[in-house]
Amino acid sequence: MAAVRLLLDEDVPRLLAESLRAREYDVVHATEVGLRSIDDSLVLAHAVASDRTVLTHNTADYIQLAALYGRTGKSHHGIVIARQESGDFRWLLRETGKLLIARTVADLRDAVVWLPL
């Protein structure tokens, strides 16, 4: 069972990447890999190329990208959407941790998943 590797979109707190890495999860933040202020399609393409699932707060753009990938037969490693309204970092850390425990790479392939699970 392959562990999920995350790419956190720029709109997700960088502290989440640091906190999850401290728990030995494979997580990078967009700004750590040169993806600052670029189009979401390029972020998703980078995630695909690096075998990572994207975690974002950006519902509208990533729902559209998932639909585009589906229509064009392209595959991705999953898109996880966390509503930003909660604004509670502890909630985000807890729910992301649950996702990383409960889901596999195969579970997330071409899926759009909402937190909480």
C-alpha cells in the first residue's frame, strides 16, 4: 500500500507541510518547489510529474481542472479540497492526518476529495 505524497497549494499554510513532515509524511509546499504565484494548471501538472496529490483551498479552479483532466483522458494523483472558512489550523492538521492514514495512492487516483472525509 503506497503512501500518499502531498503537494500543498500556495493557499495552504506552509506550517502544515512542516507539521506533517515532523510526523514523517512526505509533504512539500508549493513555495518550497518554486511554484509561487503560478497558474493552478501548472501546479497540478507539477504534482502529476512528481507523483503527488494536491491539497488546496481553491475549490473553483481545481474542480475545473479535474473535469478538464477527465474530459481529455489525463490522469492525476488526486485533488484534496479543504474549505478555508474554518480557518482553524489544528482542524486542518487533524483532517489531513486522517486522510493520510485512511487513503492510499490508488484511492485518490483521479479523485476529488473533500475534507473532512
